[in-house]
Amino acid sequence: MPELNESDFEAFEDDLQILVHALKESFNAEEARFYVDERHDTLFVELEGLDDYSEEEITEIAGPVLDELDLDFDEIALLPLR
């Protein structure tokens, strides 16, 4: 990921918050958190109740959200909140 100036970083943070909020709503989750692994260019999003869904359901629900809010990560991983 290239070096970000302050306004770029704020826009990036806003995009992440929008994505996490959209995923929370899509999965009816009360809680969620995210972690960016810059070294591997991966976004991890933990969602409450995600383990109640099958892998196919997760793909079906999250796919449109991830496609619409296309963030520049090599990988976005959805995990159950622990």
C-alpha cells in the first residue's frame, strides 16, 4: 500500500468504517471489528454471529457489499467475532 497523506488516510478510514457498517447490517451483527495487515495487504473483519452462516451464505451475502465497496486489498477475510 502506498504512503498516505492525512486526508487520504481519513478517507481510507471512512471507507473501512462504511464497509464494516454495511457488513454488520448485512449479517445482522451487533458488534464487529477490523484489522488491517499491511504486510500482507489483507483486511480482516470480525463479525458477531458469522459462525451461524455457511460459507456459501457468507459469500452470497458479502459478495455484493464487497463488490460495491471495492477496497484495494489483496484479500478481505471475514471471521466470526471472538
